[in-house]
Amino acid sequence: MSKLIPGNQKHLTLNDRLYIEKAINEGRTFKDIAKNLCKDPTTISKEVKAHRLSVWKDHGLFVNLKNFCEHRYHCRKTNACGKIIRCGIKCASCPTCNQHCPDFKRERCQRLDRAPYVCNGCPKQLTPSKCHISQKYRYDARFADRKYTELLSSSRAGINRTRKELQAIDRVVSPLIDQGQSPYQILTNHPEIDMSVRTMYQYINDGRFCARNIDLKRKTKFKPRKCHKTQITDREVFIGRTFDCFQKLQLDQWVEMDTVKSSRDSRKCLLTFYFTQERLFLAFLMNRCTPGAVRLVYNHLEAKIGTYEFNRLFGTILTDRGVEFGKPQDLETGIKGVERTSIYFCDPMRSCQKGGVENVHTLLRMVLPKGTSFEFLTQWDVNLIVNHINSMPRKSLNGSTPYDVSAEAYGEAVLKKLQLRRIDPDEVKLSPKLIRNN
């Protein structure tokens, strides 16, 4: 029955393991634990046996801790190893007793050979003197979760090929790379290699082949790819907000949202909006690129134009997975607790899915080139840039400007609340001089 419950195939979390530890301490069965966690009982059994912690009982200095014989407390044997020179030491205290004694019988506890496989919940824990087992096992949830994480990382390390297979591939690949052939050309002419182009580049970069990166004609000209460390880590926020969910809505109009970063001299940034149907562009200056700063902009807009107008303009928003948008529920909920918008996220590394706002950023960068510091920029300057961009005629609007189309759709009063105004066509200027002159 538990196999039919959604989410049954997910890995155990730390909270699940804490529950398992608590339940075993209470003496509950694996079947009962699995029922509450929506798992199979064998999953709980494998978890406990794989991640149980070995604990040694301290018997004092005169007892051999490596002796597992059940007779070790009453044994009086000496010289069980048969050495010519008798040492005169009891075999129970010798490290090699279990390997040489013919009467050795390993001491076992039935609790460790069958469920629950650990000493948790054992009544003898209250009186440790009654338990004479040297090697004990205990299930600790935090240790188990740490061991699981290490195994998850190590299982994905290395390559999935034997040394002989790798040498056979190297005998084909390295000479051809020395001849000036690219990895794509080699794989096209040798389909028996059964490897992707990306994997071959990775093998060369890791030094798996005799050929090196310096032997590749073009790779030495490319800069190393930057690692994006500003992505949302909490994957639960994407539930019901993915790009596939957005496409199912089949909307004719939506708003694309993004941020434009300053140079390293300033922590300020711009929060930008792009209306896909009217081609209208909005930008707001933020002191920090954080979820709290984005929420302040949302609240400011809602307070200015009202909840109804905010929902009419910003009803559906599409954005990327930047960490500043990591709390969509705070942005979707208005000042009075009313839902004011719906936020959806693009797929990772797919900025083309919100190409409208990316393209209009090229116009913004004409005035604020990359490397420009926003430290002394004001919202008045940002509004001036936005007004000049919105006063440019667009071919997609049949020669009309985004301002004129938006004024017809939403009214001049709404645009005035957004601090937008029309710029004369001959006065539109998109260059850094626009800000320097002001």
C-alpha cells in the first residue's frame, strides 16, 4: 500500500532518520516505522544495517578488546598458539587468541543478527553490567545522515570505465588530437568509442588521456566557464512554478523580471520588468540584491497603484532562478494578505525563455555599460533612462512606442503613478551622456 503513495521513491532525509532513531528507542517495529514514513520495511532495515555505528564496550585494561569468544571471562588456557617458548599469559588477554584457540566460539547477540540490528531500545542498556557483548551497534540519526551524504558524494566521483577500456580509447584519441582533429570529429569517425563530446573534453581536462588541453587548438583561447553561485538552493519553491507549468497557462500577456548588477564598487542593483505585449520597460533601484529588497519594491508599487491595478499589470511574472527571487510566496502575497501576482521560474541556464527582458537590457547597457558603478545612481536617473527607452518606436509595435501603447491599454494615470512620461522623438538619447549631463 505504501508504494502507491506519492514521494515514496525519495531518499531518506535527516528528519526521517531522527524519527527512525526515536522509534527504535521506543521499541517499535520496522513495519510500523515504514508505515509512518510511507516507505517499504526493507528500506528501513537496509538503512539501519548500512549506517549503524559500531561501539566497543570498555572492560578495563586487563581484558583484550579484540577477543570475541563467549568463554573469555572463564577461560584459563595458556599457550593455545603452541609456541615453544611459553609466555605465561592467559590466552584471553592475548590479541591472537581467537585465531589459534580450537575452542573459540564467537559471542553473538540475537538482537544484532535480526531486527532491529542495533542496541537501541534494549532493556539491558539500563543495567550495562548485565550485557557482556564487546562489540555493540547503535543507530545514530545524525551519524547516519553524515555517512549517507559522504557516500552520495563519493559514488558520483571517478569515471565509469575500467583501466583497459580507458587505455584502448586513449590509443585512438590521443594520436588523432596530435594530428589536429577535434573531439567531435574523432567521435563522428569512431562511433565505437561510445562517448559524448562533453565527456571527452572532461577526460582530457582531468588528464585521463595522454593528450592535454594544450594539444587542443581552440580550447586554449577560451576563458574558463564561470560558476554561478547565486542560484536558489531550496528546490521546494519550484513546485508548481516551473516553466512547464507556465507554458500550460497559454497566456497572451505576461511580465518578465530580472536584475541588472552594478560593478564591484557598489552593492546596488536594478530590478527590471518587461511587459511582453506592450514592450514596456520598468526599472527600480535597490540598495541590496536580496529577497527583502525585491519585496520592498513590490510593496511600494502596490501602495502606489493599488492592489487591483497591480494584479492587472503584474498578474503573471516570469523570472530566472536568482537567489533574490528565492521567496516567491512573499512576493505573491500583497500588503493586506491578498494574492497580487503569480511567479514562475525559467529552466536553469535558459535565459532565452525570457528573451524580451534580456534584449531590452542591451538598450539599458547603452546608457549604463558593464563595469559602471550604481553607487551614485538615483531613482530619478533610472526613471530618466526608462523614459528614453520607452519612447523609442518599435518595429514589433508597427512604429509605435511602448509608452503610447501602454497609455492606450492602461491609461495615462497609471503610467503617471509609475513615474513614466513621454520623451520627444528627437530628444531620445541612449548613451552614457544621458546621465553625465544630468
